[in-house]
Amino acid sequence: MCKSLGCDGVVFGILTAEGRVDMESCAALVELARPMKVTFHRAFDMTRNLFEALEDIISLGCNRILTSGGEASAISGAAVITELIAQAKGRIIIMPGAGINPDNIADLIEITRAKEFHASAKSAVESKMIYRNQRLNMGSEGDEFRYDLTDSSTVSKLIKLANSKV
């Protein structure tokens, strides 16, 4: 579907129950995806050994890995991300992601020397609902009357800050 729509790339990641990259399944998807770019998503962070998984993903022919360095946020995993970039030696792009914001992107660039970053850049938007039935929710644990939306001003700040570090 993505290929027929002319997408530039796809993002996926499949692991085995033992916490390794599912080489067979991922190889089939990479083959189906070509010539699109392929990013291995943060399933990578759930592997039992990030450095072994890195080599497996490189051998699959993926173009990049989205990672927080195995931590809850990219800034927490910055030291590991730096090691992954060093091990990759330009064979694949290591893209830090998770919790990146205008307050930490400069530090993340300085620590990791990464060239690409992923950020949701989202902020909460209040619902326009005036009446609010507080006795129930519609299946989510969150607030029924707000949602997250990518904020263009945050995206602009991130780009400006990242470009100032180049």
C-alpha cells in the first residue's frame, strides 16, 4: 500500500519472543518495501542486546534505526546512542527519538553527534466540548476532552536549534 501511494519509506520492527530481531520476518518486509527507505522502529530498544541487534538490522539492509538507547528517553540513553553511532560507522543512520524537545535537543546533538532526530513535538489541545459528562470515559485512561497534536511552532524551534548546532 505504501509503495503504491508513493511513500518515501516505511517504519517497522519485529522481535522474537527471546528479544532478538526477527530476521526472517523483517527480511521479508524489507524486500517488500524496496525501493522505499526502511527504518527499524523503537522495537530495537526492547532487544536483549542493542549492539547485536544493530548488526542484525544493518545486515537486513535497513536505512536507519529509531532509538532512545534502550532508555525511556533519548537524553537518558544518549551515552548508549553515542556508542551505537560509533559502532555503526556510517553503515546505517542512528536516529535518536523519545522525549526530544527544545530544552534538550542541543545537549543531545552535542553528546551524540547524531544527524537526524525524531520528535513528536506534540502539545495538548483542549476539546471544544462545553458539556462534559464526568461520570464515564470512552475507553481511554486519559482525558476525554483533550488530545495531542503536533505543534508547528515546536517543530520550528527544534529545526532552528538543530541547525544552529551543525
